[in-house]
Amino acid sequence: MSESFTKGMARNIYYGGSVFFFLIFLALTFHTVKEMPKRDNRHNITEAVERGKHLWEKNNCIGCHSLIGEGAYFAPELMNVYDRRGGGSEEGFKAFMNGWMNAQPLNIPGRRQMPNFHLNDQEIDDLAEFLKWTSELDANGWPPNIEG
Amino acid sequence: MDTLKYQSQAVAKPYFIFAMILFVGQILFGLIMGLQYVVGDFLGGIIPFNVARMVHTNLLIVWLLFGFMGAAYYLVPEEAETELYSPQLAIILFWIFAAAGVLTILGYLLVPYSTLADITLNHLWPTMGREFLEQPTITKIGIVVVCLGFLFNLGMTILKGRKTAINMVMMTGLIGLAVFFLFAFYNPTNLALDKYFWWFVVHLWVEGVWELIMGAILAYVLIKVTGVDREVIEKWLYVIIAMALISGILGTGHHFYWLMTPEYWQWVGSIFSALEPLPFFAMVLYAFNMVNRRRREHPNKAATLWALGTAVMAFLGAGVWGFLHTLSFVNYYTHGSQITAAHGHMAFYGAYAMIVMTIISYAMPKLRGIGEANCNKAQVIEMWGFWLMTVAMVFITLFLTGAGILQVWLQRLPESGEALSFMATQDKLEIFYWLREIAGVIFLLGLISYLTSFFITDKKAQA
Ligand code: HEM
Ligand code: HEM
Ligand SMILES: [Fe+2]
């Protein structure tokens, strides 16, 4: 590096640059948070959805699955599982969820296993409500197709 | 046996040793998961995949934190030219952090996660069950307390001593680490907000403040092993971290493409994150440049190898593999695929695991009273460890990338109806996962070789 470019100059670029871009980042964050209601359909967050999110966290579902592409990559994406397995209706999806959660572990030799979390009907219903809500999020067109 | 400039630097030793123990645990659980990828019911019911994954990733984060803390306790007093403010506090915090860490991991392994959530009163302040932030709320509070005590101790040391650029950058990075961790306590019901601010911990750590920590440690070790003028090295350090933050802060946008966010993030995220490889590239130039201009032949060849290796592998893992999937039109297809896993592995290993092993390699012979360097034989074994682990990680990354490309091809690119399902796709990727597991075993052998080097002493010298 050239001699005329001093350590002091480098330090000023570091301080000035990072403060400047951090302020821009904060401004964009404020704007983004303000815009979010247009896409997150928060008016549909019922108490059941809220309980569902807690169950999702409490059983560490994200440790195998992804949700909007984040999480683990061991088991299918679940943001849109409502669309994939629901057969187009809430009843269809809830029936699927009830059957699925209670059938675990499938115990097919060699197949990746999902644990049984011993959830009651109410809890499975709450999780289904949560996943129905996630399927209605506008994530800028992701996932590319129904398989997630 | 006085090989330390300041006696209080000795508190770094338990931090480094404990970091290495946790590293072994991390790799063992990685291998369990790698096997579960292909033999789905391996350890079925005893250690479910999600439990193994928490153990693997949390051990990684915690051993890196132990490594950073050890590095700080080692280099801050020497840079400040004064003893550590309170060695006792450093030792007390070590035991608190170690106990909290062990209890948390045992909690993951011994009781179902939902039970752990109940007994740690998660419902009072729910923060659990999010990737990398699975720790019970009480553990998270413990981490904050340990960080505060740690920062206080270092801050007081720096205040009474010399304020070098390396110390100031290290301190800024560590404060940033603690500050951004506070977002782990924010877990709103609205998933859109939850996910947005989750990245304030994850991205602003690894592509923000941790780069300051890495830069400071690398600069310190380069000064020591090359003897190049501090002014030159510190100038480079500022240039590198300036580039890191200028690109990395707005680069956070590469995680906002597919959240409930405005379209401008597609542009902001793509442009700024595309610049993120630059500081990593600069680190390669700088590390090699400084070693070529060295003014002394430091006897610790292994430490120099680690320093150079860190720069190269961080550039490959973070820079090249990061760039691969960072533009929004590419990320649309690769998001959350095995490509992400490939990048995550090489970046974490290349940048952070390796920088911790760099400082350990440099500092351990002094901490153990051996001298400037280990005996030749120990260094050779250590370098075997370096090469085995590093080459194995290159292969892990290549196999996962192969799996990821095929996954995108089969599952993401075709239209709905034609695309293969997730599970059907996974079956087609089996060969890549087997190869990854084999490379993982080689990695473990490398780690064993690396650890063995600590037990090799020069018989002749002792006699
Ligand atoms: C023996 C070697 C290893 C094996 C077999 C292994 C295996 C795995 C597996 C199967 C996952 C979970 C992927 C998923 O969610 O589906 C994972 C995650 C992860 N591992 Fe490893 N691992 C190994 C070594 C390492 C090392 C050395 C590091 C870093 C120093 C590391 C860092 C990570 C990280 C950061 C994640 C989370 C990735 C993400 O969220 O994208 N692993 N590992
Ligand atoms: C040492 C620095 C870095 C580390 C340790 C690191 C680690 C990671 C990890 C673990 C993930 C997965 C997060 C998850 O589980 O969802 C990730 C995601 C990602 N990283 Fe990095 N990264 C680093 C630097 C970079 C750089 C410099 C770039 C860009 C040039 C980059 C681009 C990305 C992108 C685009 C994703 C999202 C992948 C997806 O959509 O699934 N990373 N990184
Ligand atoms: Fe990132």
C-alpha cells in the first residue's frame, strides 16, 4: 500500500464509513418495519396462530425443517405445507396434520425419522393455524414452486 | 519458564483448552447428523436430528466464544503493556460460562426440548426454538452476564494501558458481539419481525463484528511472527475492517430478499453483499505480503501456516462460496438448499474456527512455558492436523455443493407438478451425503492429529 495513504486516513474511512452505512441501514430498517403490514397479514394472527408459533418453537421444529428457507435442510420446507398437503381447504389440512403428527415416528427402516411430540388435538390444531398463516405470507414470490 | 510477558495472560489457557474439548463434541455430533442424512433411523429416538443439530451448532458458537475470550485475555494485556485488570474475575467467569454451557448441552441431550423449555420457564420470556438461538432464556442471560464481566475486565485493562489499534478494534468487535446478541431476546409473535431481527444477531455477527475480532487477532499474530512494522499492519487492519463493515452492514439485505420486505432489498442486498468478498481477499494479500516481508524467522512455523491458511480459507468459504449464492436471482433458487450448508461450513471453519486455532497455535507454547514454539515433531503433527482438517473441509464443501446443485436442479427449477418432492430429491443425493460423511471422518482424524500435537514433547530437550 502506498506510503502517502496513512494509517490515520484508513482509520477515518473505517469510522466514517461504518457509521454512515449503519445509519442508512437503520433508516431502511425503520422503513421496512413500517411497510411490513402490507405483506405479513398480521391482522390474521389469532390467538391460535400465536399458540402455534410457541409450539413450533417449543418443539424445535426448525431443527429439522426450514421455514421460508431458513432453519435446517433435513426435512421439507413448511411455509407452504398448507398449500402442498391441504388439498385446498382448511379441513383438509387439519385432517392431514392430525393424521401426520399422530403417525410419527413412521418407523420405516432407513427413512429419516420425525419424532412424536405427543401433542393433543388442540395443540395440533394451533400448529395447523400457524402454518396456514405462514402460507399466506408474501415473501416476494418465494418459494419457486410448491415443493418448497 | 517465564515465557509470558505478563503473568495474567495465563488466564487464556483454560479458555483455549475448553474450546478444544467442545470442538471435539461439535465434530462428533456433526458425524452423527451426517449419518442420519443417509441412514435416517440411526440412533432413532435417542438423539433425534434436531437435537444433534442444536448440539453441533451451539457447541460451535460456544467454543468460538471461548476462543475469542481466550484470545482477548492473551493479547489485550500484551498490547496494553499492563497486567489484566482482574485475573480472578476472568477465572470466575470461565467457570460460570463453562458450567452454563455444559448444563445447557446436557439439557438438550437428556430431556425433550419441550420439557427443557418448561423447566427453564420459557413461557415467561419465550426466546427458545429459533435456529442458533435455541438456548434457554436463562442461559442467554448468563451469556450476557459473562460478556459484561469480560468486557469490563478488558475495558479496565485497556484504560490503564496503551491503546493500540489492535486493542481498540478487538474491543469494538467484542462490544458489538455483546450488543447484537441482545436481539436474541426479541422474539415477537409476528414471524415477519422475528425473522428480520434474527439476522441482526446472525449476519451482523459473522459478516460484521466478528470480522473485527478476526482482523485484530490476525494482525496481532502477523506482527508477532513476521516482525513487520506495526504501523503497516495496523493500516491494513483498518482498511480491511472498513471494507468489511461498509459492505457487510447493508449486505444484511441478502437475507431480506424472501421476507415480508420491500423490493429494494433485492438491489441493496445484492450490490453490497457482492462487495463482501473484498475484505476477505484483502486479508489474503495482506497475510502473504506480510509473511514475505518478514524481518525474522519465527520458530513457530505452525502458527504462520495457520495464519496464512485462515486468510485463504476464509476467502474461499465466505468470499467465493458466499458470492456464489448472494445475488438475489440466484438466491431465489438456492435459498435454504445444501448450497447454504456448504457455504456455512467452509465460512465458519475458514474464518472463525481457523482464526481461533491460529491464536492457540501461537499462544499455547508460551502459555505452557515451552517457549516461542513447540518442538519440531509436535509442529509437524500439528501441521498434519491443519492439512487433514482443511482438505477434508474443502471436500465436505465440494460434496455439499454438488448435492446442492442437483437439489436445485431437481426440486427448485422445474414447475410445480414436475418438480421432485423434497424427500424424493434427498434420495437422489445419497451418494454426495456418503462422501461428505467420509470426508467428515477424515476431518475427525485431522482433529485428533491436531490435539495429539499438544502431548508431544521433545524428550532430548527435557533430559
Ligand atoms: C465431521 C464434520 C462435520 C459434519 C459431518 C457436519 C455435518 C453437519 C450437518 C449434517 C449439519 C446440518 C445440516 C442441516 O441442517 O440439514 C450441519 C450444520 C452446520 N455445521 Fe457442520 N458438520 C461437520 C463439521 C463442521 C465444522 C468443522 C463446522 C465449522 C467450524 C461446522 C459448522 C456447521 C454450521 C455453521 C451448521 C449450520 C449450517 C446452516 O445453518 O446452514 N460443521 N453440519
Ligand atoms: C465468515 C463469514 C461468514 C460466515 C461464518 C457465514 C455463515 C453463514 C451461515 C451459517 C449461513 C446459513 C444461515 C442459516 O442457517 O440460515 C449463511 C447464509 C448465507 N451467507 Fe454467509 N457467511 C459468511 C460470509 C458470507 C459472505 C461474505 C457472503 C456473500 C458474499 C455470504 C452470503 C450468504 C448468503 C447469501 C446466505 C443465505 C443463504 C440462503 O439463502 O440460504 N456469507 N452464511
Ligand atoms: Fe449474511
